[in-house]
Amino acid sequence: MKYTTLGDTGTTVSRICLGCMSFGSSRDWMLDEDESRELIDRALDLGIDFFDTANVYSTGESEEILGEALSGYDRDHLVVATKVYGGMDEDNPNSGGLSRKAIEQELANSLDRLGMETVDLYQIHRWDYDAPIEGTLRALDDAVRRNQVRYVGGSSMWAYQFAEALHTSDRLGLERFQTMQNHYNLVYREEEREMLPLCERENVGVMPWSPLARGYLARPHEELDTTTRGESEAERQRGYAEGGGQEINERVQELADEYDASMAQIALAWLLEQDAVDAPIVGTTSVEHLEEAVEAVELDLADSDVEWLEEPYEPVEVSGHE
């Protein structure tokens, strides 16, 4: 494993972050507690020390599973991130959003499920159009001052919104967003226009989600629905075929053969070559695929191959903010 500094925090993290959305029972392809623990234990063996979950993943189950699995390890060596925004109780409108009430009660619930007094990174899962950003930032700043949170981060939003949040923090002397978790991969590169340059200028750490495009970059495009998860994600995966995506998929296949690597490793290696990226969030239900992802950290693509992979890309409709 290789390591890097997460944005401007000074905190060291593994270059692969294990995404924990697959832990729980809300979908039939997800892992139960024992299966999740096996994956987490192997991740730790491989040198992964960075874990990302959210309160809405299986309505808290993911946090519970992760917290229990990590309880036997030295938490000082680990970096744990979770998120807030999505509604946790359909009968309680205050269980979601980014109001002070929602943030404070959902943070307390997340810490309880994780079995932690302090979470390393607390991220807003999406932009809340009903809650003024100043109020959200003040609530997050208070959480840092109470030592419930070490750093705060954002997730998919428009670059102008992220710029507004950073400016508001600086103007009011509040804790600023240190990370951006956004939709970015070889077949979805719209973030390169505004968000990634903004993050580089502001020294914000970038943690892309869906680095393999929901599996679209992990197998030939004609085999997308050959797995249980692939069947459930097939419609979303097909959207990646736009904007030159099908040709990119084929070029990834070709390079995988040349490098004696898997398609997923080629796609991850490309992402790790991007200067703005700190740690892609890799979600998997397979120990084998996790091991492949870690091996990708050591894979160096030739500059000409990086350019060849990028060449077919065309602009597509922005997605991931909803």
C-alpha cells in the first residue's frame, strides 16, 4: 500500500479508501456482518487504514458493522469517515437534511453506531437547498469544537456551491471543508471542468466515489449484467456508454491484456495518476476484487496510455448531485 496526505489536513491515509455501502441488508447483493468483517479484516491486512460509510447505508447497519469490526483494532491508526444528509426516518422530516437539529442528532446517532467518541471526517452527503450554508457550517464547526469531529468535508455538488461554502467558512472563521467526495472516473470526467481545479487551488482532498463507474469499467460492456449487483445497476451502468464510454471500455480491455492486469486495475491506475485525487473510494463485495484494487496502486501507466484512454471522452450530462 502507498499513502498520501489527505488534502490540507496533515493526516496520512492509504491511497485506497474502502467504501462501506455494501455492508448491510438493504439490497440482496450486500454483505452480512460476518462477510463484511472478513472484507474489513483483509483490508487492514493489506494496509488500508481509510474507511468511508454513511448513516443512510442500510439505515445505519453499515456504521454498526464497521464500528464493531474495527473495535478490536487500534483506532489511532485508522481514519474513519461518515456522512449526513439523507433521511433516516420517513416519519421524521428532521432525520435528514443539514439543519443544526439534523446534524447534531444524526452525528450523535452515527457516533453511537460506530462506537466512537470522535469521527475523523464528517461529510455532508449532498447540498441542502433548504438549509442556509452558514447555519450548516456553524453546526459543523461546533461539532469540531466539541471534539466529536476532526475534519469536515463535502460531497457531490456544483463547484459554485463548494466555492460559496469555502468562502463562507473563511469569512466567518469557521471550520472549512477539507475534502470533496465526488463522482469521477474514466467515463465520467465532468468534474475536471470546475470542481477539481477548485479543489487543487484550495488544497482540498479529493475522494472520488464510483471509481469503476458502478462496475462499467470492471468488465467488458457486453457483460454488464452478469453479476447480481450488475443486474441491479445495469440501467445506470448503460449511461456510462455515452460520451465515448463504450470505446473507453474497449480500450481499458485492451490495455488490461497488455499490462497483464484486470480492467478494474487499469481504471483505478488511471484515477490514481490524476494529480487532484488522493484516495478513490473502492466499494466491493469480494476479497479478491479488494486485493486487485490494492495491487493497482503499484501499477504505473505510460503517459501515452493515459492519453489513449482519455482520447475518446466527450462531454456528458452532469450526474451525481441528486
